[in-house]
Amino acid sequence: GDSVTQMEGPVTLSEEAFLTINCTYTATGYPSLFWYVQYPGEGLQLLLKATKADDKGSNKGFEATYRKETTSFHLEKGSVQVSDSAVYFCALALTGFQKLVFGTGTRLLVSP
Amino acid sequence: EAQVTQNPRYLITVTGKKLTVTCSQNMNHEYMSWYRQDPGLGLRQIYYSMNVEVTDKGDVPEGYKVSRKEKRNFPLILESPSPNQTSLYFCASHGGAAYNEQFFGPGTRLTVL
């Protein structure tokens, strides 16, 4: 079935460090890919998305590229801030389906 | 402001006592879903609705019911809650296409004793 695999956390970084959170997917069709972020005590917010191969989604300094050949959608940021501490979820959605398939989430902790 | 609201935010109850978690959206979205979030499992869909009076099961529907009598509301009903339904619940809505953003409510933390 369709699935999303994310790297286990927590990921602990110092402020201004480079961030990569790996995400790979398995899907029978051509999914849209998403990164959602969950700040403490809050619901999920869309961080960025890509809807077809080679698209790059970007927002707030984060970016991810839809790589069909490696079925990946890795999240990157060049310089993280303390305020980026949150749980990050990779997810996919297939045309005709009405749900998001989520990875297990990766907690990011950024220290000053 | 576009938003999805859920109530209550926190609920502690006992096994077998029926409860309802309400969800409302103000974006005129046709599609609404309920998810539960559990450690190590991410979010899993419980039920979804494609329009008024149209609902269908998601991945983990056992022990839950839903209804969609109005477009804006999508309550989640636990008729006889059990401890394994202790979880964090999210309601979400979206415009209908797979590439659309889903908007999530703030979550309801449910504890069943």
C-alpha cells in the first residue's frame, strides 16, 4: 500500500546549523507531496508542497524537491532557528483519494 | 479568518460513556476528515466526508461514528469509548483535489480511563 517513511528523531541541532530530514514514499500512482509542521500544542500547518516530479516546494527558508527517481522528498533548511523547533510530518495524497498518508513525524530540537 | 475549530480541546472520560467531539470549518470546504495521532504512528485517518450526508471509512474507523448534516460541521462520536481510543484527534478540511492543502483544527486530547 501507499506509505511514507521518515527518519526517526529527535534531530538535535544548534542554531544556524543545516537541516535535512529525510522522507521517502511508496505510492501506486503519482502523488502530491507535502511537509506539515506541528508546533507544540497546536494543529498541523502546511509548510510546503510539490505536486509533480522535479517540483521544488519552498517556504520560510525550508525547501524540498520531488524526486520521482528516488521516490524522495527530503526537507532542508540552510540555517535553523530556535523557533523552528517542532515536529515535521511528510505526507502524500493521491488523486481520487481523500486522505493524507503521513509519515511518523520527526521532532526537531534547536538549541541557542 | 479561515479556520477549523474543535471542541473540547481536552477531555478525560471513563470507559463506556458516550462522547462527541465537534468540528466546524468556515471555508465552505466540501471535504472533511478526522485523524488520530499516536506516538510512533503518525496520523491515521478515521473517517472522511466528501459532502453533506456522504461519509466513508478511513484506515481506523472501528469504535467511531461520524455525521455530516451540514457542510460546515463534522462531529466525531464515540458511543462507547475504550482506553485504546486515548489519543490526540484532529479534524481537517480541504477543497477537494489531492494537491490542495488540508487545514487542521487545533486538536482534541482525549483520555479514556
